[in-house]
Amino acid sequence: MTVPVVLIQSRLIADGSPYCIAEHAENSPVKALHELRGFAFYTTKTGYKTTSAWYFHGLLVVDHPEEQRIYNWSPRRWRFDRIAEPDRLIKSVRNVCTPD
């Protein structure tokens, strides 16, 4: 059930702009649909250590015409939530995948 929700939300948020979906690790784009299933698209890390060292579940990176926007998958809410200030994080979220 997670796969269609993730795919539909990704397309709606991107609204025709290039986008990619990834895990929160450098160069780790999702390459197959099974990677979006339930706990496969979920981090087992312990949350956050400080106010700027977060661990995200799955990430959606969208190259909107105005700016690049990054969203975190919320398994509790079953939606992508925009990350307000992605450049303030210690572990980068901009290098996880390249929108196309």
C-alpha cells in the first residue's frame, strides 16, 4: 500500500518538475518499486542527536522552477513533509539523488 501513496504524492508535489526519491544516504536513489514498501522506506536509526543531526526515512528531492525543495516521508502521516531549512543539517540531504 505504501508504494502507490509514495508515487502519487511524489508526482503531485513535483507538479511536472524533475524529482527523485532516495534513502537518507549519499548517492542512494530508489531504483526499484520494492524499495518503497513499508519498512524498506523507513529508517531504523534513532531519530536525532541534536537539533541539526536528523535521520530521515525517505526523501523526495524536487527541482521546482523557483528552487530545489526537499521533503521527508512521514510513515505516521503517510505523506511527504517539506524540510524547512535543509542546508542547516549536518548530514546533507541534497546529495542523495539527482532529479530527472
